[in-house]
Amino acid sequence: MLYAIISEDKPDSLQRRLAARPAHLARLQQLQNEGRLVLAGPHPAIDSEDPGVAGFTGSLVIAEFDDWHSAQAWADADPYIEADVYAKVTVKPFRKVLP
């Protein structure tokens, strides 16, 4: 089943986010290589593809996992958690309708 992992950044976490980004992307690449990643990306803090110093307010990952517990365990192991980037992470089942 698909799960949405919705994360909210802590204030002033941009430098920690940038430092942990390579490890974060490596985990996403693994999901993609396994054919389980639907989409992933950050939420810019301003209306811009590259928000610069404004940074990001969080992230969204939609991927396939065996069950909610597996999705939650994957989210809990995110390098952004260890780097103290995220204030909150929510894992929800997701049903793709379109496209």
C-alpha cells in the first residue's frame, strides 16, 4: 500500500537540513531503485523553486510499504530526524486516484 510521509521542519533548520541531505537522498534513491517511490520533495518556505535562505517548511514522500508500521519505521530512521530538522512527522495511508 502507498503511504504519505508528511514532515514539518523546525524553525531555523536549513543548515542542518543541507548537511543531512546527501544521506536523506540516498534513502530515497534506494526506494526509487526498488520501484517503491511515487514522489518525494520539500515544501519551499516561499513561492519559489529555489527558496535560498528562506529554506523549507517540510517534506512529502509518497512510497509503497508493506504496512503502516514499516512506513513509520522508515520515517523514524530518516537522517533528518537524527539531524534535528523535523519538528513533526505524520505517516498516513494514501490511495492514488489520479493520474
